[in-house]
Amino acid sequence: MRLIYPFDLPKLPYQFDDMKPYLSEWTMRTHYEVNHLGYVKRVNSIIKDQPQYQDQKLAMLLTIVKGKLFNNLAQHFNHVVWWFSLKPPHLTTFDPPTTIAKMMIRDFGSFNNWRSDFIEKAKNQFGNGWVWLCLENGQLVNVTTSNAGIPNFIGGKIPLLVCDIWEHAYFCDYTTNRKKYIEGFFNCINWEMVEARLRGEDLIFSLY
């Protein structure tokens, strides 16, 4: 996947039907080929006529652009983080690995407390948005962002995990039951990627 213009979709490390029964093939395919692709096309269309942005990395652009370009670029960024937050349920585990588990016990009291807080924040986010597990000042925190919002990773919030809570991510599978959708998400978490981000190995956050 390109991190500078012209942007493109990431190559997914799984098939569209690999998240069943928690996410349907139709939802995954439409989310990727229609929703996410739409953001990428709009970003490229805008930057095509703005050469000052054409050699800037994705993460850097998010710190300097505004309005329509920011919204579409941030949605591209958020979706990339989201796709790689997922792993087919038959290839992953419900419980986090030791490093993350110990941090959750330290910062939330237990994995179940972290999970409950994540669910509550997702449920209480008004309208569309995202719910994130971030590292901030060495501590794990759950935060939400509205619409195309991103955590302030420049200011110290390092995203480790994200769940898309826009309606298009779950409505066809769960209608309005956002809580059930989030509960299913915990069966599809890519804990290896969470740990890689904890170590600073996800290149999407690179400014230069």
C-alpha cells in the first residue's frame, strides 16, 4: 500500500468471508470495495490539483490539511488501521497475549474491565465514529472519535486497535444493535498487530 499520493487500498491478509459469523462477506466486501475505495478516490481527485501535497506522507498530511480533504484522508487512514486490527476468528484468540494482558490488568484491573469500558465507550458514542485502544504516556486508554476523527497521535496517543462504529460497518449484519456488533469484534482482534503497534512497527504512523 502506498503511503504517499496516489493512494490506494491495502492488500488484505484475509478473504472477505473470513470474519464470519461476526461480519458477513457482503459487509466486508462492500465496506472495502465501496466505502473505503470511495474515500481513496476522493482523496486522489483532490490532491491531483494540489501538488504541494503530492510528496507528503499520509500521516504528515493529516496534520496539515483540513475540510473535505482531511475528512476523506482520515477515513482512509482509519480504515487501514481497522482492516489490520482484524484477524479471522479461527486464527486468533479471544484473550490478549501476555504483554497486553498485563498492561490491561495494570490500567483497567482486568481484561474484562478493559473490554467493558471499550464496549461502553462504543455504545455511548453519538452517531458515527470510531472506538480506539491507545497508548498515552505509557498507559492504555480507550477513546472515541466522531465521524472521521483520529486520535492525536502527534500529541502522544498511539493507536493500537480500532473498531469502526459507523453504521455501514455493522447495520446489515446487526441492524441497530451496536453492542452485539462490538461483542463480536472481540473474536476477530489481531493481537499480533496490537503488539506490533505497541513496539512502533506500524509504518502508517510514520510522518517522514
